[in-house]
Amino acid sequence: MSETQNPIGVIGDTHAHLGWTLGCIDAAAKAGVRTLISVGDFGLDFPGPQRGRLEKKVNQVLLERNMRLVISPGNHDNWETIEKLPVDKNGTSTFHTNIRILPRGGRTVVEGLIVGGLGGAYSIDQKHRSAGRDWWPDEAPTQQEADKLVAGGPVDVLITHDVPLSISMKSDLNLPSDVVAMANRTRLLLDRVIHELKPPNVFSGHWHRRLISELKLEDGSITRIDVLANELSIEGNAVLVWPGSSPLRIETMSVTTR
């Protein structure tokens, strides 16, 4: 792969913050990005009086910049809508002309890199949410989706929402043990997938902090894990990923809100 290809932009949780999302597009366009990837919690298609406004404006700006956004959904995205979208030949689903969805267990090609998706997570606050309004029962990835991803063969990049259990992540919340156990089911599943699939690079979000870590696998290979912070983190929410041979060149993409 040529190092002269356009970089890919990868962004962490944005939680329907329109100004910040547009700021991510601005920064990515300035860097020459043609495809921006979201690790989820974009705030996709939340019901309410403003439903559709976020996606319509983001799509309009993407069209103006000749860019596309690929979302690997998180737990705070509308899974009821997502699961009804047909998957196209390129491995993604169309939400808007320039907004695509990477299904769990699916894969697509971005700037010559094979990108796999295993999004979603367990919402630790789901008892305070309402099903179909701001929480969806199908929010977490399944073993079947994980098996499909692994069966598809190697990927260059894996996009998850949660972080594998092997990576130490400390919550500032005092959570009940049963909630932690439920959340860790997804994290353990991601661990298993990484050890089977052996992706050189994984990009995650969910924990609202920036972290870089490495997992050494049984065959001696290394998987780099980039956990991205949430919206309004100027130096932590987004990175530029340069296609090429592994290890990939990854740089901070500084973002300011519109």
C-alpha cells in the first residue's frame, strides 16, 4: 500500500453534538481525509422533535466536502433503525447519501485497508433510560456477530465501541457488581475476537478518555489499541490514520467546535 494515499480520520464518541461533529469534518477535510470513521455513540437517529436534523446537516457538509462518514455504531445509536438497513455490496449500509453504517460483524475497504466492525456496548445507565427512545435492547455485540467477523478472515483495522477486557480501564463511577459483570461480557468478547483475528490496530471509544495501549498475542504479534475520548476533547477525540504497511502511522487530529 502506498504511503501517499489519503489519511483516514477516526473519531470517538460525539453524542449528537452538531458543532463538534462539524468541527471534526473541518479538521479532517483540512488534512485531506476522504473518509471519516466514527467508533460509535454518534447519536444516530434518536427519536424526538429534532430527529433527523443532525444527520441531515452532517450529510450536507459531507456532500460539500466530497467526503463520507462511516459509523460503526455504539450503545447510544438507534439499533432499531440500524438493523433494518440493507447491507450493500461494499459491506456498509446507507443511512444518507454520504453517511454509511458499518454493521457488527461486517467489513469494508477504506483507502485500501480492510476495516472490520464490532460495535455496540452495554449501557451501564440503562435503568435510567427508556427502550426505543434513548436505549435499545440490541445494543451489545453478540457471539454470532463476532464469529461472522472472525470467519471473514484478517482485517487491517478493527473498529469497536467498547474496549477489550485485557486493557485496564478504570471507571470514575461506583457501579454495582452485576452491572460491571454485564458490561464485561462485551469486553471479554472483544478480547476473544482480537486474539483470534489478530488485527494490527483497534480503535475504540465509550470510556470518554484517550489511551494508547498494546496487546501482545500468542504468536508474538502486537495489536495496538487506540481508545478515543469524547466530544470537546481537542487533542483526544480524533486521529489521522495513514494507510500503508503495519504499523500504521497514527497522529492526533486537533478539533475545534464550530
